[in-house]
Amino acid sequence: MDQTNMDREKMELVGVTHVLDAITFWAQNVNEDQAIEAMSNILAQKCPEYQRLFGTPIPQKIYGAMFSEDSCWYRCKVQQQIDDKVHVSYIDYGNSEVVSRSAVVELPVDLQSPSLAKKYKFWGFHVSSDHDSQHFKQGKAFLQNLILGKKVRIQKKSVCFDGTILVQAFQGNLDIGEELMRMKFAKQSLPGSNQESSMSRPSLQDSPALLAHMLLERGQGEGDVSASPVCMPKLRPVLSDQIPQSLKEKNTVAAPVDSIKINMELDVLVENEKLKAEHDAQQQITQQKEKELSDTRSELQRLKEENLRETEKCKAEKDLLRGKSEELEKHLRVANFQLESVREEMQRKEKEMDKLVDSAVSEQFCRLAEKVNSLRGLRERSPGLTDSDSLMESISTVINDSISAPVTMGKLATARHDYMQAQEKLRECKTMEQLGDLIPNRNKVRSVLTATVEAFLEETKSLPVRKRLEKLEEVSMSLATVFGPFSPEEVDEHAFEQYYQWKTQTRQQSSSVRDETDKALSALCTWSENIGKFFCLSNKTSVSVTDLIGGISEVLKQAEQHVSKEMDVYKSEPNNQNNRVVTNAFHKVMQHIQEEKKVLNDLMEKYLTNTKGEVLEWQTASPTPDTLFSTKKRIRTLRSQLRWRQVEESSLEECEELDLTEILKKKEEIAETRKDLFQEIAREKEEYTKLSALVEDGFPELPLLYPETDIHSFMSSGGLLVSSLDKDMFDAEPMRELSHHRPLVHTEFQGQRVILKSYTVNEEVEGRVLERTAQFHRARTQGEAVAGLLPLLALFFSKSDPLAYVMVPYFPNGSLKAVQTACPMSTSEVCKVMKGVAQGLERLHAVGITHASLNPSNVFVLNRQQGMVGDFDFTKTPEQRAVSRGMVAGSVSLVAPELRQGSAPPSPASDMFSFGCLLLWLHVPDFNGALNTLDELKLVPKLQALLSKLLAYERRLTAAEVLADHCFQSD
């Protein structure tokens, strides 16, 4: 037991990384896991930046290579190079593969550390078959499945000189070597197995010569290793306690100890023979690499010699250039000497000329030079000619490239006029009898209009209208920049002809004067050329001093006269007649531009209108409300189902024994039916909207053809009337706390919490409610929607009671009164809320509606940021609403003085008085004095000024003026 514990203490734990054959494997010590992880991180970060493999690889050097299976970097040694491929062995894992040279990099010195994996071999075993046999491959696969990627315990027995460690390995209590032998993938090399001995080598007793040879080799190895001609691997001594227990047991009944040692030495001898062969092969590879290195050095030496020859050649060329440079410098000195001589000769001739030319000619020449410089500047600028030329070019562009209205445009206007007349006659009809032949006639006119529209679109599509408009805009802007703004005025119809005639005359006159000037200056240039010839000493000339002096005065005089004449032409101011000609031409061309732009814009507008506007879908017949009728039928069916299920629910609830499960199930059915019913009502409203659009666009006869649809009522309500709704459809709850003036119920409609306000109506009041709700609804929805007005969601009339219901959103505790009671708003919040109220009043007043019921219970606050004006009692007149008991805020009366006195009816001004009182109450909730004592409150100056203008008896601010006040502009 003690011996077994000692063996366990000497064991190491390793992780197997690669299997070579049935008895040989590579493994890493588990204590080096951190070093392995650190090495992997360094290689992953640095290898992509390192230099690729350069030159011939050195077998002893460590490189970095990218493993093909996972594209990660590992350390390796190069075993062999084949063209652009290299055979590498990964030293930290033991496996090998062939990779491209581009996948191998040089590693620095700090990464040239010993390998982290070692090669192990089972001690006392050898493989039982050849390497190429199927049995050998099965043995390798068996060992891989057994230990690859797993941790095993090893006990070192000895080390070969090639670094292979002979070990005994265990996996748990399993002796891996004995397991391999049991599976016949390995055989024991130690004595104790007669079968293995007879198969693996000859018997020592039968071969005394072999035994003597072994003893001789052993004696040489132990005495003098260097004496051996070949470096043979030698096993390190094996201690007695390292021999496996199984072998110890066998040795007690087998050969003596000396025989065991001799057999072990024989195994080592066989192993060393294999290593010797591998060493010879490695030596041949090394010799081949040394030969390649020698060839490379020879090539480098040849390149150095060629470089030396090129250097000597460049040096010779440099010496030659230096000699030529010295020769050129010599010639330059001679040329400078000759130039100096010529300069002295010219100075002499100049002195001679100075004596011959008098001061008058000199003054004349200077004066001419100044005028020529001035004329050059005038010719370069010439603003009059530039303006004139731009006008001429603009006239040509406008007249020659104009686009006229297509012929079909006039036909289209006629066809549309006929169509609109036919539609108007249909709208004027009040009964079915009046329709008569109007519908067939309208359909016939519509067919003509459709054909005309198609012809117009086809003709217009080919015209470059947009491009022409851009060009006309560019020309008009250019002309306005030169000639100033255009003002429409009467222009002579012959303005273009007069301008062309004036332009031609001006151009001819200017050209004639310029030609004379150029001719005179050309004569002066000829005289200047003679001077050049006279002073040129390298060429012979017949020009004498007399030729230069004679006639120069006349040449200068002619040149000066013509230059002055041309300058007068440029500087002369155009007379009134010429200005009038140019101005008339400018106004005429601008008129043409405006007229053509008008035509083109009209053409484009008609094109766009007929392309994406009215679509004439119905050519031979009018549309029918069949879809609406189908929807109404489904609504009636669902309504009947809803009533029946409500009756069933009531019956279940009235039973003596309540079945809660059945009641809950019935409630769910009612909720589902109600949901389907409201969806169909929403579809009904969509169909009404489509029919209303058809009535407006092209089928005014639909209400007469289908009176049962009552399309007129839907249209007159602005799309607010939903005739299929009724109160008994809703799961409504009464709101007693808010039902002071009229019954209110709270319910849900299409996923939104709403309030139903009921009004008692008769036939006369019903019409007024419909009209007033439509006005309020349109005030909010027409144009850009206003957030300061409470939205009306629906209007419907009860089928069983004389009641009208208005549906509005439900804001719990959202009235101004409730908000102030719960938590009064700050000054900034008051400003934001009242700004929304002013926006709502502005929209109502813009469409002629006086609210007359603005009070804390009828103003709503959303998130303490947005104010909203609520609706009012649609059955009452403004006069009736203004004197209701709710027109008070705290102790402040919201009724305007003129209403209390009866001197004026409710008006937008009285609404603004109520607005001012609300604003005062929000800032001073406990105010109970007279409104003429506001100065005593010591309010903010700008608020004080605003309240004084709102609470005045005359000339109060309007809602638009309030929104422009500093109190709301600063928000």
C-alpha cells in the first residue's frame, strides 16, 4: 500500500493534445494552462503584424503559423519546404500539416521559448502491426477515442535521447498500456510474455552472438558514449521502484534480472536504429538547406559586384559632365563680353536718336500712349455693348424657342365647361322626376371629357414645359439684373423691329471707327518694327535714321485722331431716342416672357390636375351604395344578436341559483359582439365618406337615387353623424357627479374612453343640434387641426327616445376646475394652458361661432401643458348659454358687463372677457374685489397690462391679439 501511494505522488497530470500511433502521444502539463492561454493571446494579437516567412526556413527556429482548421496562430517548426508550401509541426500541441508560405510568420526572440507539449511513449510496449496496415490505424483510432482531449496520469520511467519520455499512463484505475495490449493493438517489449518475445525478436538463449553484441554495445554506451560512430539514443536508468507491479510479479517466475536488462537494451537498440535513420534523413535535409544558403550567398556576391561596376560607370559619367560644364562656362564668358559690346553700341545709337528726335514728337508720343491705354480699358469693359448683346440674345431665345398652348387645351376647357354645366343641373334637382335625361346627358359629356383629357395628356407629355420655364426664369432674372425691375406698360408692337434697326446701325458705326483706329495703330507698329530692324546688329538692314525720323509726326497724329474718335464713341451718352428704343425692347421681351410663363404654368397645372386629380371611373353608369347596404344589414344582424345576448345575461342574473361561469361566458360573448358591431359601424362611416366624396366630385344625383341612405344628413354634419349608433349598444356607466345640467354616461368606443352627452330634442331642435355640432366640428377639423378645441367624435339620435347624443373624449379630472382644486398650476403652466384656450377661441371666432359658455368646468387641461376649449349646449342659443349659473370662477363673474346690462348680444368680445376673468382667477384664486381695482394686486407688469386690455368695457383684445402678446410670446 505504501509503495502504491509513493507511485501516485510521483505521477503527473497531463492533457493529451495529439496521438501519433497506438503507443505514442503528445500532451501538455495541466499546471501550464495559464502559460498556454497567455501564449495564445500574444500570438493572436501580434502574428498578423509580424513579417511573413523570408528566405529559406531554418529547421531549428520557431515560427508562427495559421492552423487551417480554426484560422488561429500557433508556434511551429518547419520540417520541409515544397515549392510555395511548407510542412510545419506545431510544437505546443504535436500535430503537423502542410500550409502556404504566406501563412507562416517570423517570431521575435521572446517567443523562441521551449515547447509547451512533450512527446510520450508507453514504457515497455511497441505497436503490433505495420504503419500501413488497417490494424495500425484502428489502434491509433482506439487510443484517440480513449485519451485525446482528456487528462491522464503518467509516471515517468525513462527518457530517450530524442526527448521522447517513456511513461506508464493511467485513466482512473485503468492502465492504458495494458488495455492496448488486451485489445492486441500493442505488445510488451519487456520479458514476461512468451508470446510477445517469440514474435518480436529471436530468443536470447538461441542467439549467443546477438547477446554478446548487445553486451558489447552496452559496455561502450556506459563507458564512452562518444566512442560510438553514430549517436545512438540511450535510455536513462530505471529505478527498481519504477518497474510496473505486473512485471515484478512476472519476474518472480520468469528469467533472472540480468536477462530482463538484456531484453530492455535490445528494445533500445531497435529504437536507436530507427532514430539513426531519422537522423540521417534530417542531416540530408540540413545539407540541402546549406547548399541553398551557399547559392544565395553567391548570388548576393554577384549582385554586389554588378553594383560596384555601375557605381564606377556613374563616376566616369559625372567626370565627363564636369568637363562639359567648364567648357560651357567658358563660352558664357565670351557671350557676356559680346553682349556688353552690343549694349555699348545701342547706347551710342540711342544718343544719336535723342539728338534727332525733338521734344514735340516725344510729347505727342506720350499723349498717344496714354490714350491707347484708356482705349484698351474701354474695349475690355464696353458695358453698353454687353447690355445690348444680352438683350439681343434674350429676344432671340424668347421669340424663337417659345412654346404655345396645344390645340387640345382649348378643347379641354370647352369639354370641362360642358361637364360642369351638366353637373350643376343635376345638383339643382330636388326630386327624382326632375332627373329625366340629365344623367345620360352627363355621362355622354363625361365620355367626351375623358377622351379630351387623354388627348391633352398625350400631347402635353412630349412638351419640355419644365425646361422652358426654367429657361424663361433665367432670362428674366438676367434682364432684371441689367435693366432693372419690369413694370407692365403699353409698348409699341414694332419695338423689336426698331431695336434691330438701331442695333445694326450702332454695330456698323462702331465697327467702322474701330477699323480706322486699328489701321492707324498698325502704321505705328510698322514704324516700331523699323526701329527694331535699325537696332538689330546681327542682321543687315536698309533702314536709316532719316527713314525713322521722317513722317513719324504724321503717323502719331493720325493714330491720335482715330483713337480719340473711338473713345468719344464709347464715352458718348445715348440720347433719349436710343434709350427709348432699348427700353421698349426690354419691356416687350419681358411681356412675352410673362405671357408665355402664364401659358406654361396653366398648361402644367391642367396636366397635373388631369393626371392625379379627378378619376372618371364610371363611364356608362353611376356608382351604387351596395357596399353600404351590405354593411347596414350586418349591423342590424349584430345588433339583434347583442340584444338577445343581453336578454340572456339578464335571465342568468335573475336566476335563484347564479351560475357565475355561464354569466362570465355570456359577458364575454356580449363584449365580442359589441366589438364586431362597432367595427361594422366604422366601416359604415367609411362607406358614407366615400359616397360623400362621389357626390362632391361627380355624382350629385346619388342622394336622390338612394334617399334611404340619407347621404345629405351625413354630409351636412361634416361626417359627424353616425345613424346606426344607439345608446343601448354601449356598456355605459352614469356619471352622477358631472350630471348637473344633462345626463352624462361614461363608456368605451373603439378602444377609447368617451362620454355620451344627451340632449332632449324634437324635430326642430334636432336640425339645430345637427347644424351647430357640424359648425363646431368643422371649426376644429378644417385646414390645420387645432389642439385648443375639444374634438367631437360622433353624433347620433336615439331610435326609442327623443334624445340626441354627442360623443366626446373622456378626461378624468381633466377640467380646469378639477385641476386647480387638486393641485393649482404654476405661472408657466397657466401660460401654456391659456395659450391653448386662446388658440381654440381664435378658431371658433374665425368661423363665426361665439362660445358664450367659457368657464372652469368647460376648459380642459392635458398633462398640465395644453389647454382645450370644451363644447357647449348645442340646444341653446348663445344668449341662453351666457346667463347660465356655471359662468363663474371662484368669486369672479365670467359674464361680460354688456351681457349683464342687456346692451349687447354675446360676441367674440364677451368670450375674451370670460377668458380674461379666467386668467385673473388662475393667478389670483381668492380675488373677490371689483375689476377696476386690479392695480392694487401688484401683478407682473405685462400680465397687468394684458388683463386691463381684456377686462376693459370697450375695445377688448381679440384672440389673435392675445396670442401675439408678450405673455404668450415668451412661452
